[in-house]
Amino acid sequence: MFIRTKHDAKLNRTRIQIVESVRTGSKVRQKILRHVGVAHNDSEIEDIKRLAGRLMEQLRIDRSPQMELFTPTEYADLQALVRRAPRPDKLGVDLAECREEARVSLGLRDVMGTMYDQLGWGALLGAARKSANRIVKELVMARIAQPESKRATVEALENQAGITLNLDVVYRSMDYINTPVIDGICKTSHAAAEKLLGGPVTVLFYDCTTLAFDTEREDPAEDADGVEQDHLLAKGFSKDGKHHRAQVMLALIVTSDGLPVGYELFPGNTWEGHTLEAALKALEGRFDVARVTFVADAAMLSKDNQQMLQNKGLPYILGYRMKSAPAAVKANILSPEGRQPWAGHGSEEATEKGWYKVIDQEGARVIVTWLPTRARNDAHKRDKAIEKLHKKLKRS
């Protein structure tokens, strides 16, 4: 994107435009993004080019998802100052002799590091382990900025922030992050979430995902003497299609605002429906779960899980699979009887604005909702899937 001036000698005027180069196949053409104005003398040209600079920066900001440090006007003014700045006839140094010694980036560490300390994590591993605490803090800051392996993180910290860490010491520091430390992190996160929300957490969302590793080696379930041992790395159903890789199952618990308050790790071949009870037991040791409503997707909807939640007296909302529902419930869902207009849409016909329906089933409630926008989206996805299958059949 750049500013282009086109002079018309016949009319003695100059047009100022914002233009960008666009490639179509092997050809590159210039696309006019905006006609800024017409100038008749040098003074007007400078004024309109300054305006074009501001408009161009605004276009760049609108296209970028990142926050900007300066406003478009400030950017344009800075560019104008740079262009008008005096140029010395001779530089005092030979640029060919210059070389980069180091590059330091401190902004993120200053901001996030302050938050890290305010949460009380500066002495996460105990006040006596000052070196290990500093290493863990640097690793957390680096992980926020650029998630990488510990080896790559150590290299990045030295190259980009001027911080030198011994990789062996980094690995040893990880051994201090044991179960009590993790429990402390979760409790601090929970307390911070309640402070940010201005009250106790009343709803928790629970979900699982798989994290694959770049290896096909699984952890043995037993050691050489036949004694059972922890075996997290295992092959199983992979949500991102990496079934040939060893993986772990991660269960994450967040508030309705997306603030994490806890997690659990399970072997990679664990069915996610079997994780809920263990995750709840871990939460019960940290929080008062009796006042919390649990929300989870249909993968958790098993009779054992429902019975377990009911035995604990915990309120819950679980996703419901219509295809696995009893025949009587299916018929009730499809029947128009008992449908109510979607809340907030007045008294129009239920089928025009959406509807909901509540069905009693074995002491629980099945809440069914229907929206025309969702129905159209689902129909579009089905049509696309059928079209894709037709193309595969034609090639077969």
C-alpha cells in the first residue's frame, strides 16, 4: 500500500491516490483503494499527501487484528517528520562496519511479569528456591509470548531478551512443580477469577481435548518388575486426526467468562466420559463445588455420570444426543405440541422466530431449542457433506 501522485500537464493539476499492488496469476496490477484529492500547487500536494498518509494508516489498522500504539494521525505526522528531517552530508559511522550485538524485548515481561507477581506466584516454589522461582517465571513469560519447547524457549530468551538460562537447571526446576504446587496454582486462579467477576463462581464449564506428541512411543503400563506405573502417553482417539501419535487427554475447567480454574491429565487412550468423576474429586479437594452448576457437552452424558452427579447433589447441564434418546422422547421432541416462542420474540408464531420445549424424563429435564438460523446452517453443512460424498463416489 502506498501513496501515488499523477500529474495532468494539460489541466495543470495532480491527483493523489492510495494504491496497492495486487497479484492476479503471474500479473501484478495496481488497485486504487481511495481517491484522496486533487491539488493545483506544491502546498496543496503536501497537505493532501499528509491526509492520504492518515487514511492509509487507518486502512492498515482496520485490516490488522492487533492493537496499535499510535493513532493514524500520529503515524502520519511521524512519517512526515521523518521525511522532512535534515540529512547529514556524511554519516559519522560506516554502516558496513555495524553489526548487531543483541536484541532485547522487555515490554511483555514488564506487564505480564507484574501481573504474575501480583497473583503471588513470585514465590511459587517456596521462598528459599529463588533461582527456580525466577526460572519458572521466565518460562511462563516466554510461553505467553511464543509457546515452544523448553530448549527452544531457552534459546529464544537468550537471543531476544538477553536472558541466559542453563537448560539442565530448567529441567531440574520443573521437578519442583509437584501436586501441592499445582493445587496452589489452581486455588490462586480460582480466587483471582472470583475477584475479577466480583463474586463467587457459580457456573463451571468442563471439556476435554487430546494433545498429541511427536512420537509413536507409548508409556509402558508396567515396569520391568511388573509393577503398575503412571503411563500418560498412549495412543487413542485423536480429535485432531493424529491417531498414530502418542497423546494425553487434557480436561480443562473454566468459568463462564473463560477463566481457567483447574485441569486434569489422563492417559491418551481414556474415553472422555470416564474423566468427569476423577476431575470432580480433584475439584472437591480445592473448592466448594456444592454451589456450582457444571456444564459439559454430550460426551459426558452417560448414565454413570448422571447418577454420580445426582448422588453428589450437584446441579448440572449436559448436552443431549437426540439420536440416542428413547423413542418416546424422540416423538415428543418432533411433536409441535408444547412448543413455546423463543424468549424475547414476543408472541409471534413459534416456527418463525424459533422455539423451545421442556420435556420431563426420569426426574431430569430435556430442554429442546430450535432456531431458523441454526437450522439453515445445519442444512448447509449437510448439503456440503453430501456434495463431497457424491464427488468421491464419482472418482471411485
